[in-house]
Amino acid sequence: MISINNLTFEIGSRALYDDANWHIKPGDKAGLIGANGAGKSTLLKLIVGDYSPTSGSISMAKDLKIGYLNQDLLSYHSDKSIVHVAMEAFERQNQLHGEIEVLLQKLETDYSDDILNKLSDKQMEFEALDGYSIEFRAHEILAGLGFSEEEQQRPLATFSGGWRMRVMLARILLQTPDILLLDEPTNHLDLPSIKWLENYLQAFEGAIVIVSHDRYFLDRIINKTVESRKGKLTVYAGNYSFYLEEKSLREEIQGNQFKNQQAKIKQEEKLIERFRAKASKAKMVQSRIKALDRMEKIDDVDDDNPSVNFSFKFSKPSGRHVVTLEHLSKSYPNLDILEDTGAIIEKGDKIALIGANGKGKSTLLRIVADADHDYKGSSTKGHNVSQTFFAQHQLEALHLENNLLQELVAFAPKHTETELRSILGCFLFTGDDVFKKIKVLSGGEKSRVALAKALTADANFLVLDEPTNHLDMASVNILIQALQQYEGTLIVVSHDRYFLDHVANKIWFIEDKEIKEYPGTYEEYELWNAKRVVKPDAKPEKKTVKEEPKKEKAPLEDDKNRVLQRKHKELSGLEQKIGDSTLRVKDLESQLAKEEVYSDANKLQEVTRAYNSDKATLEKFQQQWETLAEEIMELEG
């Protein structure tokens, strides 16, 4: 399908690719991965011909139909409706439709056989190209990507960049190309749209090459992983999880080979040094020196998975209740978001706020962060709460004339320069990069600096809006490690499910204009949510002569209400127990990490026994909560 042979591509004096090879076959669904700057997006541009190789070749069939999604499409502008823009994918069908309309107009005054024959031919070709269903297909794909029927009639120019990118994706999918090249396709999608796209791509019959930092997305779609590293392309015959296992195995073998070779080299060097001065051994010595020079050296394994080597510092812990939301109502013109709802964020909570775009996630996050005051009800901060809010608009708070290190030193004077360099390194700023002025950075680079600042703040409460945008997988892992060892409280909005699953211990979602909570990880929430069944409205039974009047059924309804009230009370009690138990488990976890505990065998045994007991109790409460919640839904259904 596409053959990349001995590809070399140089930018200035740097070779981004050096004799790289890859053959993309029909049916391949490949994830193209690598660190930021490894050339992933560049390779896609080379394939479509936007760039030309320095040497080598990229060959493909002349009639190969490529669908290419890239961030440059954000610049596309149109005042036409988005359904019209999406239907631009059907070039031939649209051309035929226009020609048919012209012929029909001519037919009003010209009944010649020539016009009739042309019209018949055009209509037959239009029907053969499934032209009568293209509008339905456009509506179907736009709906899958989150557009309502009303929104599909709005002009493209009225949508924000993220939503315009969805329209571009819809147009590419409608082209039904032989191969899809998708550069970060989930960047502007919410979770329901990501899941829809996963299902679509799983059923797509052509080849796919995806550049993405969303490892769950890759795992569900790809059957090959191609790593771009040090100018080469290495193919792994499996999804991203397979790649991690296989790469670990390869690195273990390579590491052992390196150690064995180094031991052999040292042995040879000792032998050479021992006999170098003896004339009778000169021939042997020279022979061994030449053998060492000819030896193909095995490289040591590079550590591509750096770990966090800085610590969060906040001067005072918060009280038990960090944020209390009461009787909260929020609406926009023609749209109610929240209605008389409430929730409590407690110390130690790490909450993932999830849901479809337009359901109020960002609005609720701004209310929690005190960035939105136009609502009814109250949002109250607890005792000693110090907060940092990270969102994309925080880029405006960066001081453009500062370099990166100056920006962080001024913001976080309690951290050493070494610690600040370390955190900047985690977010891809290494060496002399730390002396770059903020004003010369790209939007993505500024976003990473703002995130680094947020993590160095003297804050015991973090509010994070899409923190993984513009991060590669290694940096996402760094952020996960950082937030896992963070002892404060946080609430985060993100569409990266792997990130959420490894950071959150509670899930918030907005349903029926209320804040709902699931007390568990994202993976546990997904399993629980999948079991929820929306029951259709019950059909009324036909009345018979013997049917009792409705008022006679009131006692049964009263019984049901009393049962529901009791179960809701039990649920509240369990939630209180879960909260208390969670705090005890976290306290014991922190004790296990203290030197005075793990260095004392008796103390360690005592704390470990208490930890295991409390953790088992917590899991029991969580299971009871899940069972009770399902019973309540059955009764309310």
C-alpha cells in the first residue's frame, strides 16, 4: 500500500529520519508513537507529499485515496452549515447533483432525447454512487461526533476551534479513503465522542495510521505499533500494551548483551595492557586491538521512562471539607446546566469530573475554582484551603519577558533551582531550553510551562482543566506519578482515560442537572455504568371492569417511597463510612512511607496489619454502596 524505503529527512543539520523503513499493508491499523520532536507528524506530512525526503523514497499506488487529519485544518473557514461542509467529502456526487439540477431546469423547456438521455445517465451514476444517502450519512457521522440536529445547520464559522476540528474529521471519514492518517484525532473530542470514534475505526475496512498520546484509544484500535526513535522506525506486531511488554523484553535482552560485551571488552583490555610491553606478544596484542576496533558495539539501554524526582510542598494542610457546594443552580440562555444540586469535596479526594461536552463540566470546574460567580446557591471553601487553578487561559498569566527558569523561580521560591529544572525536564524542557524566553514559545510549550507552574504552587487543592493536552506519553506518565504522590486534594477534567484511571479515586458526573458521584476509580465507574439499564416507559395496562381505582394503589406507592427513603439514608451512611475509611487508609499509607515505621519491624507489622484490615473494610463498603445504588435505580426505574 505505502512503502517507505531508506528514508532520510533532515532539518538543518539534524537528521529527523536516517535510513528509516516501513511498509504499510492493506488492513494495517498502526499507532505511530514516540517522544515529542521524534518526527511523527513530520512523517505523515512526508507521506502526503507536504514535505520531500532528503533521500530515500515513499512509494504508493497512484489511485490510493488518503484521508489526512491534522491540526492545520483548524484554519479552514466557511460560512456554510457544518452538514454542508461535511458533505464536501462527496465531490463527484455533489458535482452530479449540480448537473442533474441544471438538466432538470432545461427539461422544463427542452424535451429532446439528448437532454433526457443525459439526465438518465447522470441519475444512474448518482444512484450507483449512493448519492441519495449521502446526506443521511453526513448527519449520522456528525451526530456520532456530538452535534445535535440543530447544530448541524449552524455555519462552521460560528463554532470554536475544537468543534471545527470535529467537522473536518467527519468530512474525512465520509470520504471513505483507502488509508486514514490521523494526527491526534482525540484532542478535541469528549469521552462519548472518543468511544464513538473507536467503534467507527474498529469497523473501518481500510488501513489506519494514528498519532496519539491516548494509550487506551490506541489499545482499542491498532494491531501494530511503530516507534519513531533516533531516526528509525521500529515495528511491533501488536497494540500499545503489547509494545510496552515487547519493548521491555527487548531492552532486557539488549541490557544483558551490553553487560556481557562490556565485561568481554574489559577482559580484552586487561590482557592487552598486560602484554603490551612484551615484544614476543606484540603480534597477539595488535591482533586483539584490531578485533576490539572491529567489534560492533552494543548500545546500553536508554531510560525512556524518567521518574518524578521532585516533591510537592504546601505549607499547611486543609480542613476536612475542602469545597462545599449547596443548592447550586446554573443556566445559560436556552440551556439549564445545574438545578438545586450540591456536593462536597473532602480532603484527600482526587476527583475526575467527566461527561460529554456541553453538559457543564467546565462550568462546574470554574465554579469550584471561584472563576465563575454567575450562579445561584453557594460554593464555600473550607478551612486553610489554598488553591491553584490550571486551564488553557492561564497562559495569559505567564510573563513573556521571563525565561522558563525565571518564571518558576519567581512563582515557587521554596523550590531549589535543581528541583525546578527537574520539573521543567519532565515537561520536555531540558538543557538550555530553560533559558528560552516565554514569548518565543509555541502555544503548546506555554501550556506545559503553565502546568509546571501549577505543580510547584504552595497549594493543597489543585483544579486542573485538561492538563494532558500537548503532553506526550512519557510526560503524561510523569504527571500521573506527580499527582499520585500529591498529598493534597484535586479535581480534574480530562478525556485521557488512562490518566483518569491512574489518578482519580472518585468520579463526578452531571446527570439530570445534578452532580452525581461514584466512589471509585474510572475503570470501576465504567464497569458500573455499563450495567446501568435505562428502562423504557412502562406501557399502561388496559382497564377492565374489575380494575381497582388508582387511589387504592396509593398505599403501595407510599410503601415504595418509604423503602426508597430508607435505602437513600443507608446510601448516605455508606458514603460517610467510605469517606472516613478512605481517610484512614490514606493515613496508614502515609505512615507506611515514613522511615521510622518501615525501619522498625514491629511497628511496620502493626501498621501493615491495620492497613490491610482497613483497606478490606473500605472495599466491603464500596461493594455494599454499588449493590445498594443498583437497588435504588431499580426502584426508581
